[in-house]
Amino acid sequence: MEQKISRQILLAVILMLAAACRKTEIRTDGTASLSIINAIPGTSSLVTNFSGTAPLSNYYLNARQITYNTFSQDYQFSSYSGNVRLALFNFPDTLAKSKPVVDLTLNLQIGSIYSLFVTGSIAQPDTLFTTDHPPYYAVSDSVTGIRFINLSPGSAPVSVNLAGQPNGSEINSLSYKSVTGFMRYPATADISSYTFEFRDKASGRLLGSYEATGINNDSATPDNPINKWRFRNCTLALLGLPDDGSGNGTQSILLINNY
């Protein structure tokens, strides 16, 4: 009788352990991916603080710093999910009494991809937060995906064309803080580059251009380990301040690597 009871107890323990194992197996933890783009003219570096506005004076040297006209691709923030408070300080304004340039709460869903574009000015910062859906390309497609965004505060609508093509042949009108979807471009062996031109829509004046080179590059080298175009997605962003008539405009084009 005692032996039977012992066997029943052992069986119950085994079932409990099996149930616990099943619960452990189906438990899914994960993170979101967040890229931060510094498009605020006049900033030196934006220092990230994922603890809100807590003092940075003791740890800012180890915090992420994103200089103007760059983005966080080299160290994608991928260890956060849920409601995350983020403050961005303009280096070296990182003391206890310093105020952040941006202080906001982001809702980051597990498994999703986000971009936070920080633009405007230090006095009047502005942000654009997007949920990104970069397309997947099969190896047989030999294409690249490119989207376009206007991050130039105070700019009039702009158009985008390929060099030698009519104005607006790619994008007819792109107003401030507008962003397109990813557009497919062939990346076959007979295409070495694309040159995209950003123009003032009304006047057609050229604001900046970007030459996307190495479209058909299949050779890997230490300086160029992969083809950053084929089967991948990128963003071309118009940054800087428009020309106010004085000839002192600072607009430029930034390439942002996506997935």
C-alpha cells in the first residue's frame, strides 16, 4: 500500500514538473528595435537617458551619444519594450539641473521596429516616431528598398528625382516630417549606382543630392564586407535648415541603414 502511494506521489511530482516545463517552453520574452536619428541643427551630441530625466552627471560618459547628422544603427537600441521613458540631452548639458532637449514616453511592442527622428531646433525640438515595416526581398529579386523623408525644419515641400529625369519623377511632393514607404529599385549586375536629387518643389532648385554607389557590388572586402543595397532597405533623409535667401542654407542628405 505504501509502495503504491509512493508511486502515486512520484507520478504527481513528475506531472507537476512536466507542466512547469511546458509553461517555461511557451514563455516568450523579446524586445523591440529602436533607431534614433539626430537631425537637430546646432546639436553636438544627443545623449540618451532611458531613465527619464534622472541626473546624467555620473554616467553620461558611458551613455549612447548620437552626433548631428548620424543615427543609432551602430548600436541599435534593442533591449527595451513596453512603455519606455526616454530623455535626450544635448552634450555637455548633462548635469543634474540640465533640461533634456526631448523627454517623451515610447510604446515599444515586442518584435516591432521603430525609428525616432529628432528634428526642429534646440529651442523648439520636434520629433517623428514611426513604426517601420521594411519589406523582405527574396534572393532572386535583386532589388533594394529606399524611402524618403523630409527632416528640414521650415522647408517648403520638396520633390525627388533621379539624375537626368524630370523633377518629381520619384516623389512629387514631400513636406516637412513626411515620409514615404519603401520603394523598390533594381539592384542587378548592370546597375552600379543611383543619384537622387532633392529639389524645391515650387522652383526646382537643387537642395542636395545623394549618389548611391555599389548597387551591384558582390565582392566582399574588409572595408566593404557586404552589399549594403541589395536585398536591404535604406532611408534618404533631407536634413538641415533651408536657405533663407542669404545663401547660408545647410541642407544635406543622410543615408540611414534599415533592415
